[in-house]
Amino acid sequence: MAQPFDYESNRAPASEGHADTSSLERLAEIAARTAEETGKFANVDAILRIPVTMQVVLGSATIPVANLMKLGRGAVVPLDHRVGEPVDVVVNGRIVARGEVVVVEEDNSRFGVSLTEIVGPLGQGDT
């Protein structure tokens, strides 16, 4: 089950009995504790170093090939998302969160995503 996200500290709220840590840190703690309890010392550090592909999907568009062939420099392709709508955060082809696009540097040259919703294991999000 997903937890609400604290926008001020960029962390999920602390659960009872847990220090105020990020979701990933809590996941690593649970994985390590589970490995210890079952006696199966899977190398959690090795798992946590596995690279994954993360994408932020701003939107999509469906256009005929004829219109695609007419596109040139400066052409604008309207996407199905509107300004202010949440964007999907996709890891290895699966939606894991939703968020809002933000500017991350003062010179306005880089963008990021502020997570607003973590999607549950069955693809259902909880706000």
C-alpha cells in the first residue's frame, strides 16, 4: 500500500516504530531483516546496485504516417496530457509513481519530477 508523500521533506511520513526514512531506505531495511530472519543472506547491496531504466512520460500522441512525414524543425506535436496533469514515472516499463514536472535549477535549463503519488503493486495508486 502506498503512503502519502511529504512534499516539504521529499519523504513518505514515518510509520509507527520507524525512523523518518525514505521509502527506498525502508525497503532496503525490510529486505535485509527478511534475509536475516529466513537465514538466506541474499546480497541486498548487490540487488540495490542493479541499474534500472527510469522514464517520465509527459504524454503521447497518435498521428497518421502522412502527418509524421510532414513534421519538420519547430513543429509542435500536441500530447494527450494537459499542463498541470500528473506525469507517469515508469521504471523498466512499469508505472511506479506519478508526479509534477518541476524546474530543478535556477537557470531553468533542467527539469525534474516531484513525486505526488506512489503506485501500489497492482497498478492502483494511493494519494
